[in-house]
Amino acid sequence: MDKHYFIDLSRNDTGLVSYFPGLELKDDMHYDWIDDVLVPAVKPIAERRSKKIQKMPITFWACVRGTARRRAEIFLFVTPAYPGKLIEDALVQALTLFSQGKIHAGREPIPDDAFPCLQVFRGKLIRFYQTYKDWERVWLPMIEWEQNYPKMTVLPDWLGRTDLYGELGLMPIEARILDISSGEVERQFQQALIPIALDRRKYGS
């Protein structure tokens, strides 16, 4: 990547919660549920011409936790928690593709173990990563299949996966988590921007 982009997000927010057993992963141990399952399902939302969808930053946060049904399931938190009927219906249509899911099971605060992974905004599909203190190393949240259950990890991008995102129609952008502010404040800030992100620095400089 020649340029480094970032968007500010906050965990001080409430998400519309769905959860899934991740069974789409079990037949291919090399799948990442976010890139290989969630992205194709969500991409049609980014392609819709609706002004409401275009102007609303729709962010997907993911984590893996146990449920009464299974030892581990994928939890997907979507913000804003009350996006309106048009967006909620579009989400239902996208997420219905996943096996044995519980779609829009409730609204909950975003937990500390949830990582931002995708955002639909201004006709773009953004794939989030984080850099922590070592900004030259890209850390990607990924969900893979391990011992018959999904497992979430945050791994360094040793394989240059973000370099391939252009071919998938994705924009790789850093998610900066600012817990001193609220999710509503950060969404308003994003809506006020003309570009969807700011050019902050270049790699290798």
C-alpha cells in the first residue's frame, strides 16, 4: 500500500446483534469468514443507490463467544443500532445467506473483544485493520475454523493480504478506536467528510 488511511471509531456504542455458527468455514480450513463469507454477502449493500445507505456509515464489528447452542459462535454487531427499516431490511437480506443464524437477535453494547472488520460507506466496502504501536505492521482481525468451531484471531499481515483487497473491491483502512468519544459522534464526523478517509502518512517514509 502506498498510502495509509484511517477512520476513527468508538466502542462506546450499541450494535444491532446477529450471531452465526460459522458453518461456512468447516469445509475449507483456509477460509477467513470475514473476507470469504461476510464480504460477498455485504457487498451488494454497498452497491445500492439509496441515498440513505450511501450517507450512513454502516460498521460491522465481530467477535467469537459461546452461546447456549454452541461452544463458540460468531457475533456480528452492526452500528448504528437503529439504522432505519431500509437498512435493517438490507442487512436481513444479506445475512440470511448464512447457515443457522440468529439475525437481529437484539441490541447490545459493543464488547471489548469485538473488532471492527467492515464498513459500508459512500458506495465503498471498507476492510478494517489496526496497527497498534508498530504502525508499519498491519494487524487483521480474522475468523477461521479450529477444532469444529470458529475462532477469532488478530494476525500480522505477513502474506500481504491487504495488497489483494483492491481485486476484491475493498478499501483497506486503519480503524482507530477512540473510547473517549461515542459512536454517534464518530458517525457524524464521518458523514461531514468529503473523502471517506484522510491520507495520514506513507509507508516506508
